[in-house]
Amino acid sequence: QAPIKATCEDLSCKTGFPEDVHSAVVSRSVHGGQPLLNVRFRSCDGNKKIHFGSSEPEDFRVGEDGVVYAERSFQLSAEPTEFVVSAQDKETQQEWQMRVKLTPEPAFTGASEKDQRKIEEIIFPWQQYKHSSPLKRQKRDWVIPPINLPENSKGPFPQELVRIRSDRDKSLSLRYSVTGPGADQPPTGIFIINPISGQLSVTKPLDREQIASFHLRAHAVDVNGNQVENPIDIVINVIDMNDNRPEFLHQVWNGTVPEGSKPGTYVMTVTAIDADDPNTQNGMLRYRILSQAPSSPSTNMFTINNETGDIITVAAGLDREKVQQYTLIIQATDMEGNPTYGLSNTATAVIAVTDVNDNPPEFTAMTFYGEVPENRVDVIVANLTVTDKDQPHTPAWNAMYRMTGGDPTGRFTILTDPNSNDGLVTVVKPIDFETNRMFVLTVAAENQVPLAKGIQHPPQSTATVSITVIDVNEPPYFVPNPKLVRQEEGLMAGSMLTTFTAQDPDRYMQQTSLRYSKLSDPANWLKIDPVNGQITTTAVLDRESIYVQNNMYNATFLASDNGIPPMSGTGTLQIYLLDINDNAPQVHPKEATTCETLQPNAINITAVDPDIDPNAGPFAFELPDTPASIKRNWTIVRISGDHAQLSLRIRFLEAGIYDVPIVITDSGNPHASSTSLLKVKVCQCDLNGDCTDVDRIVGAGLGTGAIIAILLCIIILLILVLMFVVWMKRRDKERQAKQLLIDPEDDVRDNILKYDEEGGGEEDQDYDLSQLQQPDTLEPDAIKPVGIRRLDERPIHAEPQYPVRSAAPHPGDIGDFINEGLKAADNDPTAPPYDSLLVFDYEGSGSTAGSLSSLNSSSSGGEQDYDYLNDWGPRFKKLADMYGGGDD
């Protein structure tokens, strides 16, 4: 590869491109981002900021350092490619231009190493040496064409590529080096240079799929490390070899196509990629279909665009009901599909034939039958079954039913069962057997989506439904219901009010007459004849009754037939009661309060009449003539139709409670009047008219109920006090009865308590004397093991019979009981040598505490004086003889 030289010489510095036309040789295949050449721009003022541009920005881009890059990947034609490179000063906007001509290099012939023994030599351009005084000629920098190196080379390695030298190596000792990715930057060590000879070599095979090109920079320095030449750029392009098979993006591709599609219908696109250069035949793929399964109705139902991978239909006859899915084996081959030199790979395309509505629903029968009892709703009377060859549970299979005739009143509807697709004929309005005994419906079945173009509904998509109505026993009904009757109140019992009868709608059933009965009569005013339905009164009708609302009284009656099963119907009788003047007005309120002086003393009263107009107000108010004190002390004035004012006629009336009769007359015809008593409390008042002796007035007017309540409280309190006193006396008697009938001088309980004290004083103990008896059964001593009996225990002899008293002895027997017990103890030869009262203090056998007899005194018995036992009386004579009689 011979370098391209440009020898523009200038005697003085001139800003701009050194030449008007720049020619360069580049590889025929250009990759996007690939550096092509380096343009030089001379700036006499080093501070200028230059911006480079290209006349073909879609194809070429110029960097700030003057390197021209390919903007996209393309193939150079055999003719030179020309474009203009411009340089513009960012401050002054001054612009310079240069035309660039790119010539494609000859194709790589793969010549052997022997034919290229001569290694290309790259010479550093001349430059002005910084120590020389005169201005010498300066050669323009070299623009080094890219070095093309095929990938996967078999060596031997290192393989020499090019020699880099400077023409100053004759006068100076130079050292050469290269920098950049692949040399001193990762991946390091791919390219090496001999520092003395400048020989650039590659150390191992290259892989274009990893790195497509290398951008190196060569340097020349002296032995002191001073730069003697400007660095030059070296571009090494890796030439692609067909070493990669095509790879599909997916091993299985899924697509769909509607059944019945015309030839040329697009189905899907499969895509494969090749890691080789796509701009060479190594990366140019071609597609084809290897096989189709199944091969029905044709072996070539689909074809594929060999460049894009688009799959389309080429034959008619796709029918989902026959073939639901096709499987294609797709092959992708590089080298533009050359079967000899290209590499191939395969993938699977699964094409599902989707359903279209090309099969209308068809009824399984031309006529369906059903029956329904009259007056029933929401009842399914018939199931309509259809068949549809389309895919189940899709809009093309789901059926919809509509009635085209036979139901003008809309008594039926047809719902679709989502699971079975059946039509459910349902009654939505009651049907009367006496009016319609049979219905014949015309029904059509359709799908949720229209049929495919060119397909018509067959006759099987229409059917008839015959529905028979069954007569049932219907309840009778009253006419009219409710029935309104206007009647004056006060109608006496036993009067005929009206006739309320019902009708039986079952005209075709043999039934007897209806029977009537009363269902609801709140005031129990009416009765009905069970045969003819005549209603008579059993009590006086009263409009003012609590059961009458808004002058209306409601009663409910029942009419029953004797059908199977018996049926009954209800009817409501509404009696509108007209008012008569049967109630006299009354005064309201019944009690009032006024002052004992003349002013202020007015009392407002109101007349109340249960009757209504015209038998109510306006009312007339007056005071009776007797007693004479009424009119003497009081006066009444009517202030409106319903209200009047009562006041004192005299200046002063003594405080107290007065009953003032008032005669009130209504406006009825005839008039009704009554005398009402108004209880007036007269009291002393302050300046504001308020009573000041209310307590006294209220006390004087204490009612009978309040007095009875007070007396009951007093009686209950006295009974409680009396019961408490009786209880206290009874308790004192019980305490006295518990005292032992023993002479106080002979009572030895205090002495005993000194030796066997287990609690407080005797006055704090409530003794149960029933425990002072020997138990009925004692544990036999014979069951105790031999050898463990204590020495001080009672010996085994026949025991005398001690007296046994009842569990609850009378207090008077206690003394005799104790005396008998002591006498038996004195005569008992087995009695222990200690107080025999311990026999009566028995607490049970088997005690874990043991006997107190085993406790030894700290001093021997001989050192104690027991003569004091003689002073205790005859009860302790035996002890005195045993312990107080000396050594014998």
C-alpha cells in the first residue's frame, strides 16, 4: 500500500488548507464510524477555533482534529467519490474549503506472503526543527491509508505489517513506538513495534466481530525522549471472513392467520442475524421454507420473502375446522443464500389458523315443546339446542336468540346458557289460562358477530316453540278492592253496612261457592256472612276511636274456595266515618295558678272537642249560676273561637285551691255542651306576678297517692327497727344458753388453757360441745406394727363403754354427761396418768404430730412439787395421790 503524498510548499505562513484537492485511497467497504483520512489545516494564529464541516453530512463527518469519519456503512463505487470539507473560524466566521476525492482500493486478492515480501514503509513527514534558525521547507503531514488485515489469519505470528521510519534516523538515533487500543491500551499486546527498526507487527489472529478496526498512533523520539516527528495515525481495518452462521432471534416463531384468507395475506415475519459484516456477502442472508406440516390442502400454502423474512399465503383453502395449525421449517443462509459457500441455520414457524364466523348456528330440531303453569314467572319452559362448527366460546360460536313472532305482548324472553350455548325460553310476565291456553313462538339463532362475507343463514337457523299453558286453581279476588263505604258514626250494633263479595277466576273448574271470613278488624266492629258476604255491625261505630285514622277505618276480609289446593284472596273494606256531634267540649288545661289580687290574675284556657267541623268550634264560654260565689268571684271572657280568659272579679281572694266550673258549648246542630271543672290555685305573688308561697300551696294540695306513699315508707321503717331489736335479743339468749352449767369455783377451764392453749381467750372461742364425745369407731391398735408403740401410750385392754351423747345435746344435759364421763374414767384401769379430759378432746386418729406425752421435761419429775394438786379440788384427787404422795 503506497502512501499518498502531497507536496504543497509555501515560503510564508498562510491560514487555510494546504491544497485545494485532496485524494485518498480507502477500502471499498466503508463502515459507519470508520476513520477514512486526516485533513490538515494550517493556522498561523494558534488561538483560532476552527469548526470543520462536510458537504455530504449524511455520509461523512469531520472531527475537530481533522479526521474524516464515515457516517454510515456503504460500498464505494468504482468511480471516485468526491465531497467538500469546509473549515470555519468561529469568531470571524471566515471559511475555507477543500475538495476530497476518495478512490476505492483494489480488492483483496489473498496473495501469499512470498508475493509481498517487500514491507511497506511509512516515512514521517518533514517539519521545521525547533533549533534551526532559518525557515526551512516544511512537508505536509502524511495521510496514511488504512491497513486492511483479514481476520482469523493462521500466521505465523508475529506477522509484519508495515515499517515506520523517519528520514532523520540518518543523523539521529531514534526510537519508535505505537499507542492506542491494541497496543498499550486494552486489549494490549495485539500490535507491537520494533523500537529500533520501526517494524509494526500483529501478534495473534484478529476477530472482526470483536473489534472491527484499530486506531493506532506512531511516535518517533530521540534517545532523550524528545519528540522529533509529529505522531502519525495508523488505521488497521479487520477484513471480515465468513466465520459465523446466521442465528434466528427466536427458535420458535408464532403467528396467526384467519381462515379463508386470500392468497397474498401477510402472516408474520421471521428474523435472523449474522455476526459477520452485513455489508458483505458474509452477512447478507436469504430465507426459504424447507417444509410445511400438514400438507393439506396444498403442500405450498405459504411462501417467504427471501430477503425480509415476511411469510405470506400463496394458496386458498385455509379452513380452521379442518386444519387448525401449520408448522413451517424456515432456513436462513448467508452469502446471499449460496448453498455451496453459505452457512445456514433453521427455525420453526407455528402458524395458527384463527376462527372466523363461517358457520352459522343451526337448531337441532325444527320444533321445540314446553309447558308452564299459569301465573308463574321466571320459569324456564323450553331448552333450545343448536350446533355451531366454529371454535367454542368465541364470538363466532356464541349464540343469540330472538323471537320473530308469536309473542306480541312480550311475555317470554330467551337467555343463552354460556356453557352449553342453549337457548332458555323463560316466562317474564304472568299468563292467564282463561285468556291464552297456548303460544307458538318463532325463534331465530344468530352469532355475536356477523357471518363471514358470502355466507348466508340456512333454514336450520330458525325454529318454532310450542308452549302449553296449564290451568291451576287461582285465588278468588274481591271487586272492587279496596271497597270504600261512607257512613255516619254512631251506627248501632246489628245494622247492615254493605255487601263485600269476591269472584273466582277459574271458569273451567268445577267448584262450589266461595266462603267468607274476617281477617282483620282492629276494633271488632264488624262481622261478615260466610255465604253471601253481607257485612253487619257488632258495635257502635265511633269516629273518635283510636283505630280510626283520618276518618278512615280499615277491615280485611278473606274469600276461600274449595279447589285443590284450596286458595284464598283478601279484600280491604274502607269505612269513611262521617262526624256527628256526639262529644261535648272540655276545658284545657285542668289546673291553673293565679294571684290573690286583682292584677295580674288572668288565666288563659282552651276548649278541646274530639269532633270536627262543623261540630266543634267556635265555642261559647260561660260560668254557671250556681253556686253564686262563682260569678261573684270570677269572670270569663272569650278571646277567640277556641280560647277564653278567666280572671278575678273581686280585688282580693284568699290563697287556696278553688274548683271553678266552666260551661262550654260547641257549634254543632244540635249544640253539645258540658261543664268542666278548672282547679285554680290562688297564691300570694310578687311584683312580677310570680307566686311566693308555692310550697304552702303545694302542701295544701297534697294528693292521696302522695300521702299513702309516705305512710308506707314509715311503716316499712318501723318494721325494720322492730326486726333488728328481736334479732339482738335472740342473739343474747343463744349466748346465755351456751354457758356450761358448772359452778364457777369448780371451773377448771382456765387452768387447762394454760397447758393446751392454741388460740385466744375462751371468750373468743365458740366451742362445739358435740366434739367432746369419743368417736363411734377408733382405729384398732392391733393394726399398728409391733415394736413402734410408745411407752406412755395406753395399753391394749378391753376399753370400758363411755357414755355417748347425741350430736346435738340439750344444754341442760351437759353437766350430767361430764359427770358420767369422769366417773367412767376414774373406774377405768387403763386410764392414762394424766387428765382424763383428753379423752373428750379427741381430734381423730393417725395424726402426724404424734402425742404430746413424748415431750420430756427439762427437769426430772422428782425435782417438782405436785402438792398444789391437792388444792384443785376432788376432781384432781387421783393426780394428787399419784404425783404428790412422795416417793411411794
